[in-house]
Amino acid sequence: MTETTNAFTTAPLRVVAIAGSLRRGSWNRRLLETARELAPAGLHVDIVDLADVPLYDGDRDTDETRPAAVRWLKQCIADADGVLISTPEFNHSVPGVLQNAIDWVSRPAMKSPLAGKPVAIMGASPGALGAARAQQQLKLVLMSTLAQVLPHPGISVGMVAEKFDASGKLVHEPTRQFLTAFLTELETWIRHVGRPAVAERGVRAA
């Protein structure tokens, strides 16, 4: 085992957290905020916003014309040790805002910061299924980007209005415990998978 590998197994990890909703007061953003609160000591969760990411346009997807918000998002993912996505469910699938962001980040294919990146999925919904169908769709999308998706059923928080209080705090104790265990598994998964080779070489996101 190399000195770099030894350091990675003990150093604090940074996870970029993305909510698949732009709505103010989004349940999925609240779930990410709870994840940031409950994360183990070795895992730091940084929430990023997709509000400024424009619709994908292949004509603008070049090193010279790529929008600043896209370059910023790609760099955030490239610099992170892992990604945590919390998605709502729209029409049994992934919301357009999240799919759009992944479309930007995944191109060009051979330079995608998602390739080899450890990623975990969760979701929250007012309905009973907790965005479970969207999570399954999202797994397929992420697999196509060559991301290393955490082998876990995911966190499906249904009936969210009953589990968060008026201030947006997750107060349902079984869900808090399950999320805590999930985040511990994510930390273990990131340390097991390791950083992609391009990240180790210091290659910046295109």
C-alpha cells in the first residue's frame, strides 16, 4: 500500500451534495442539510446549488464557451472525494434540473469528473415511496457516466411532512438513525473506491 493510499484511508473526506430540486424549502435540500448534520467526523458535506446551471446546449459545451456555472459545478465534483445526491420524483423519474446538470457534467465523456467518482443516492417525497422510482432511474443514469454508485438501496424518505418539523429539521428518529448508518457506509465506500486516477494526477475539470 502506498503512502498516498494510507493517507486517503484516514484523511477527512469532502462530499459534494446536490439536491435535484430548485424549490425554496425543498424537502431534498432539507434531507441534505440533515446529512451534513449527521455525517461522521471524517466526512464533510458541502451542499451546492443548481439554480445557475443553464439548459444543456452542445454548441456551448466547449472549453471556450462552457458557461461559468457549469465549469464551477464540474470543478466542485472533480475536487470532491464523493458525491451525494438527493432527488425528488417527477412523473416516476429524475427531475429535469438534475438530469440537465448530469448531462453537462458527464461531457466530454473521457473528461467527466463523474467517471470513477463514488456517488450515493437518496430521496424524499410527500408520497409514500420516497422517490424510490426516481432513485432507480438515477442509478441507471449515473452508471452510464461510469460513476461508482454506492451498492445500497438508498434512503427513501416518504411522507416527509410527518418526519420534518416546521423549522425543516428531521425529527423522525428511525430515519435519522438510518441516515446516520447510510453516511457511515458512504464514508467506507469512498475510502474503499479511492479517488479516480485523474484526480490523483491533479487534472482539472474541462
